[in-house]
Amino acid sequence: PARPSAAQRATAPFATALSRSAVDRDYLSRSRPDLFGELRSSGDTRVLPLWNGRALCARGDVMALRLLTVAEVPDAAIQLYLGRSISAFSREPAGTALLAAVLTESEALTLGAEEEWLGLRELGAVLDDRDAGLLVEAVALANWHETHRFSPRTGEPLIGESPTPIIYGKVRTPHLASVAAP
């Protein structure tokens, strides 16, 4: 099927721009101990780079997020598993694993100029369902990790599952008895 244009999506009746999604969050896989290692070693996995709440964009006839291979993205301190694409309209086939990497300024600017990084306000209404849902989820999770550095119960610093990166759904803990998750 042909991918709808931005104008068609923007004028679609009752389309709530930021509540759309075409991603299976794949909750059953999140408990696998080496999930992140498996995803990072797969050549099919794609990464959504994030910097200051903005994503790298691919401009063309249709505005889209620029998803990169694992090898193209610097190792980031916060890496999030977003799920698997179920979109029939995206460049990647359905079933593609999707990660987000929260980058520093220097890492981000090696991937693209500042004007190539856009946020939800600029993109929310013009992205397709999959990309809009991905960007909302990734920005929300990145914000949670930035603002929830201490346990709400004990005040202890929350840490990622060392030595693995942070994976959405099983994220930060001061000790085994208490897990803080979005």
C-alpha cells in the first residue's frame, strides 16, 4: 500500500497526532537476560538517536525519523529498547527491532547538523504513525531517566543494570528489593 502523505495524515479526521503508534513494545522479550546484546549484534536492528529531546530527521517528500544501524551510532550511556515495528509503510520491514540512544552534544553533532535535529512540536503532526509513536515513547523514557535519578522510597541514587545499558521495563534500582520503572 502507498504511504499517506503528510497532508493526508494532517487532515485525517479524528487523528490525534501524538497518540498514534505502529510499534509492538514486545514486553515478553524484555525479561530475557541478554536481550540488549542480541539486539545490538543483529544487523537488522535500528537505532533512533536522541539529543535534548530531539531526533535526527530524514527530509524528503515525506518527513521521517532517521533510524540508523547500531554501528552508525556512538555507544550512549542511556540506551532504550522501544519494541518492534509493525508498520507496513515504513522503510524497515515489520518486525524490525528498534532502540533509542540518548546522545551527548558532541556525539549528536557527529551524526548531523543542529538543524537536522527536530522535536515533537515540529514533527508530531507530520510523522507517520510508527515514527510519531517512536518519538513520543523515546522522548518520554529519556526524560524519565533524566529526572528520576533517586529512589522515591529511600533517596538512594538509582543505577542502571550494570554492566548492561538501561532497557525500558527493567531499568534502575538502588537494590534488588526495589525497582523504579516508568
